[in-house]
Amino acid sequence: MKPIDGEKVPSSESEHAVASARLDPEAVVTEYFYLLEGVPPIDETPRELNETVRTLLELLTGAHAMALFYALFCEQRPLRFTELEAATGASPKVLSRRLKEFVEAGLVTRRSYDQSPPHVEYEPTTMAKELDPAFQFLFAWAARHDQLTGGLPE
């Protein structure tokens, strides 16, 4: 998740929420405009895509999913299992299951290194990185509404 030019990269979740509220929407749209090329407006989009969107939302709303992608996007480097465990607060069993789901969905790459001791690293795929602008706008929206109302309406 990219800050406006000249701003430091946020180091904590609370700093990131404030930075996200100040995103330069024009820069985000310009940087990711290629994703919209050839895509019809939502009212002209085939209904069959609803299933794809539903599947994606189910993956992203599962336990620890947002924390996992938050860590992967903010660190901008491959992360080891223990780093993701610390960043998300997920139990090893839940984190392992979620990572397996994301690898199978093509959103996360798992890289295993044959060394002593062996280790595994995870990073978002190109397909997952295309979700970055959506995450940026979601975090900006949440930060904006949290700052204005003290939290989201119930």
C-alpha cells in the first residue's frame, strides 16, 4: 500500500490507517488504470462474474485474511511463516490453512528452501498485487469513517 509521494512508509497499523486516509486517489487510479482497460462498467458486466467476486470476498473475509494481506503488502518482501504468525495473531493451524487456501487460489506464492534449517517464504502473487488499490481504498474508507464517527455504524 503506497503512501503519497514524499511521505514515509507507515510502520504501524495505526500510522497506516492515517496514511491511508490521505491517499492520493488520482495517483492510485493512474498507477492501476491498466486494470480497468477493456472492462465494461459494472452495469454491463456479465452476471457470471458475481460468483468470482463472491468467491474472492469469501476468501478475503475469512479469519485473519486481512491481517495476512496487510502484512504481505506492507512489508513488500517475502515473509516467513513465523513472521506472518506474529503479524496476524493467527494460530499455526489457522494460518497454515489460510495460506494453503491463498496458494490454491493463486493469491500467494509459497517458496520452500532446501537448507538447514529448512524454511518457507510467502509473498503475494501478481494477481494478488492487483488487489492493492482495492485494499488502499478500503483502508482509506475505514480510516475516514473511523476518524469522523469514532467507528463504523452498526
